[in-house]
Amino acid sequence: MLGNFMGSNDNWNPLGMGWGGGLIFGPVMILLVLWTLYWKYRSLWHAAKNDEKWWFVALLVINTLGILEILYLYFFSKKALKHNEMNVPIVPQG
């Protein structure tokens, strides 16, 4: 009786608020956060490097799970993003 009053039941619901929901929701959220952080970091670095202040502010404030960041990097940035060794910063060895 008290268990039903508190909202718990014996049915396992993977999309609910029980253990099953937490086992699915937790890893999905971690993946989404990591995905967003990667693209946000990459686009902010690129906007700062190209001195695009308005893009930097927009990318910093607007959260779109990486969609705006990817569009900026590949379509709207002044310099096209290229994947070659010339874009890799030189790390001083000491």
C-alpha cells in the first residue's frame, strides 16, 4: 500500500522513473553531453581563431546538441575547415 502511494510498483518500465529508466537515460545523457561538449569546444575555438565575435557569442549561448556548431564549422565559417597537417598546432618539445 505505501509503495503504491509513493509511486513505485513492481512493473519494470524502461522509459519511466525506475531503475530501468535510469539505466537507459543515464548513458544516453552522458553521450549527449560528451557529443555537445566536443562540437562546442571545436566550434568556439575555430570562431575565436578566425576573430568571428558574433559567431563565438551565438555558439556559446545557443545549445543545439552540436547542430549549430557543425553547421558553423562546415558551412558558415570564413575559412573552410580542412583536415590536413597544416591545421595541427605545433607543440614545442622541451
